[in-house]
Amino acid sequence: MLMIRRILTIGCLLAACVPQVSAADRAEELLAALAARFRAMESYEVEFVVTADEHRVTGRYAVAGERYYITVGDAEVYADAGLRREIDNRRREITLAAVEAQSRNILTNPARAFDLLGDDYRASLLREDDGAAVVRLEPRAGKSALTGAVTVTLDAATRQPRSIAYDYDGAVLTVEVVRIAPGVVPPLFDEGRYAGYETIDFR
């Protein structure tokens, strides 16, 4: 009788573990397909809306390989060959900095924004219904994930992202993806367009 109870207990524990493993596998499957979708495009443009607290601002970015261009409000960013040029058109300033190659934040390194699988995060499937899947990525212990926790909502059938949210200790910044256009090449930095701007070098 005691042996039967032990077998039943072990069976229940194993049964309870199966959905969790399946959900984790499904989360990784969705993220892998999402990354593959973007890697398959040689170049592309993404239009988006950023929401933080009650503030909303529209923007877009274009990517070709590791080169990218971002425009949000009055700001622009050009990145190429490891150099990032941040343009503040209101202050007429150009800030030079090294590209954060390991960042996966859509506003600091859009070339890797949806390349989220790896050792830095633990992925879990929060829900999958009504054609949408929501995947949560939590930084693993001992890993310094620059974006904090990340929540990705995507179309479960097409693997197209709908939104990505970054949680910095309770302060959430959400980027809603409005449109993705393949084949759009990011513009190159043209120094003549910014004649008279002050240059600040933080490299």
C-alpha cells in the first residue's frame, strides 16, 4: 500500500511538471521563430509607438546588418561600424558613443531587439489565446541583463511582434510595433545636414 502511494505521488509530481516544461519550450520556440523572421530580412524598417507613464511618442527605425538609424520625436541616432551618433536637434548637439553591441533594447540597439534567446534570460509563456502569445523573459541570477525583465507580445501564427515592454524595477517602457517594412535601408550619416552642431565625444 505504501509503495502504491509513493508511485501515485511521483506520478502526480511528474504530471504537474509537464505543462511547465511544455510552456517553457513553447516560449523558446516562439522567440526563435521571431528572431529568425528578422534575420531573414537583409534590411527593414519598423514604425512604433513608445509609451512610458502617460507619455507617448512615435518613432521608426531601419536596420541593415549591424547598421541602424532611429528617429524618435526630435532625436535621431545613426550607428555604424561600432560608432553611435545621437542627434539632439533641439539643442543642436551630436553625441558620439560606442554601440552597445550586447544590448537588446529596441531604442539602444534595434539590430538585436528581437534576438532574445540566450543565457541571459529565462523565458516563460504567460499566455497564448485569441491569436496572441505573451512571453516573459526574466534575467537569470548572476547575469547583468541591460534591459531588465522583458515581455514580448506577438502574433502566434505569423510570429510578428505586436509589442515589447521593458520593466526597470517597476518603471515600464512599452514599444508597440505599428508596421514592419522589409527592404528599407537605413540612411548614412551626412555631416553636412548637421553643420554647426556641437559634438560631444563619450567614446
